[in-house]
Amino acid sequence: MAQQVPTQQEPQTQQKPEKSPAEDGSRRRTLRCGISFVILFALLAVLFVWNVNSGSVDLTVREIFGILTGRGGDETAVNIIWQIRLPRILAAVILGGALSVSGFLLQTFFHNPIAGPFVLGISSGAKLVVALSMIFLLERGITASSTVMVLAAFFGSMISMGFVLAVSRKVRQMSMLVICGVMISYICSAVTDFVVTFADDSNIVNLHNWSLGSFSGTTWNNVAVMAAIVFLAVLLTFLLSKPIGAYQLGEDYARNLGVNVRVFRVCLILLSSILSACVTAFAGPVSFVGIAVPHLVKNIWKTSKPIIVVPACFLGGAVFCLFCDLIARTVFAPTELSISSVTAIFGAPVVIFIMIRRRKMA
């Protein structure tokens, strides 16, 4: 019998499974998302330090660091940092983020990227009611508390929102709805200017600056109230990320996933009105932030997922308003510009770009 010669088997090398294009794309998106958030946090930190260091009174970085850490410092410098600059900076961060998230909610509600609290007249309605409330109370020797101002602004924003919703049922074109919102804004602003002009300036502190839009005059009590309201509203918005994502794909799709569309739309209105009302109560009308920032965020992150867009909008709005407030305070110092004028310079071109792009896609 012939002996069988055993054949040598070649060792098998384990090959790593190749990643699919979908996995590579997901990994790149995750990396881009992480890098974008890191850049936003870095910009926020840089602008925070820059704003603390900028003003009519020159302070060195060492002096500021010593004051912030409680290691002493001149009494005047301590008061400037802790009582003037820090509350104003925190107000710009909190309210800028609130306005951006409010704009995102309105854009989701109306399915249109040019919807925003300023364009639709919601901020102007809140501004009118707050101005009337402040004048009514202060002329009787009563100081309007932060809570009263927020409630008055919320009431005004809800009135304007109700009118916009009533018009939206009659007018299907978003362009006509925007025109109606602009008309509401002009009417409310005209009435507010008339009332403020003939008000007793000796009893109303900074009312003129507030009516034009400004973060100045913010106190720590204001910061505590706005922080509580804004962070609660933003947290609720973040928890609604899943139904918001479903609603972005259409009302029928959201219903099929078990979303109560009617209740959900009410939640969107309430949250956006609370956020925009809080901004108007403490800083007056601030234009174009609610439109420009959500659009920029969606284009930078290349996604409209609420779980990413909501925190990105808040950080983006904070950075945008902190940057604009720095310009408003320092460019023509000691004269201070209206924050709304500065945000319009940078935000209006974004809105124009959105409208041109939508025109081309139509």
C-alpha cells in the first residue's frame, strides 16, 4: 500500500473585516461633531475672558485672576468685575442661548428656517407689554421684580403668537406670514417707542436702553431668575428631542410613532414663548439671533437631529451674543451700541443667504 504523504496546509491569516462606507461616514460625522463642540467651548472660554478684561477701566489679567479667586484687589475693581461685568457676561451667555433655542423651536413648528421670535413679532409683543408694565408700576413707586417682568413678557409673547397662529391658518404661504409678523413688530415697536418717549425718565432707569436691546444693568438676582427659567426650558426641549425629530419628518410620521401632535405643538409654542419672553424681559428685543444661529449650526454639524442641534444652538447663541456684546461695548467706547444693532449686522446676511438659497431650490 502506498503511503499517503500529508499535505502541508498554508496558515490562514485572519483579515480584519473592512468597514462599510456607512460606518466610515458615521465615524466622520461623530468626529466632526466632537471637534465642533470643542471649538465652540474654546470660543466661549476665550470670549468670556476677553469680555471680563474689556471695558473703560483697564485691568491686567493678573488683577482679574486675583479678583475672581478672592485674593484681593482694589475695591473699585472688585465691584466692576463682580457687580457689572460678570452679571452682564452671564446674561449674554444665558439669553443668547435661550434666543437661539427659541428660534429652533419656531423653525421646527412652522417647518421654515426663517421663522424666529424677532421676525414673527413675538419679541416685539413681549417688549410692549413689559414696557407698559414697568411704566405702570414705577410711576406708582413700585419696582418691577424679575418675576413680574418675565410674566409680562410671556403674556405679550403669547398674544403675538396667538395672532401669528390665527394668521397662519388663513395664510398658507410662509412669506405672507413673515410679512404679517413684521407688521406686528412695527406696530408694537411704534407703540412702545411712543410710551417710552413720554414716560417719566426720573422713575424709569435704563428703560430707553432696554427698549433698544441691551445686556447692561443686569444684576445677580436677574441672572439667578433667567438661569432657572432658561435651563429648565432648554432641558425640557432636550427631553423632547425624539418627538421633535419625528415631527421634522412630517405630522403623519409623528402620529404613526405615537406622538400626540396637538399637545406637542402646544409644548413647542409654550417653550419658545417662555425662552423669547425671558430674553425680552431682561435684555429687550435682540434681532436675528433666533434665525441665524440655528441655520449656522445645522450647516456646520450637517444634521438637524435635535439631540445635537439643541445643545449646539445654545452654545452657538451664547458665543454669538457674547461676541456681539463685546463689539457693542468696546468699538465706539465710551459710547455703547445697541446689542440688536450689532446682531443685525452679522445675522441679517445669514437670513438673506437663506432666502436666496430657498429661492434657488424652489
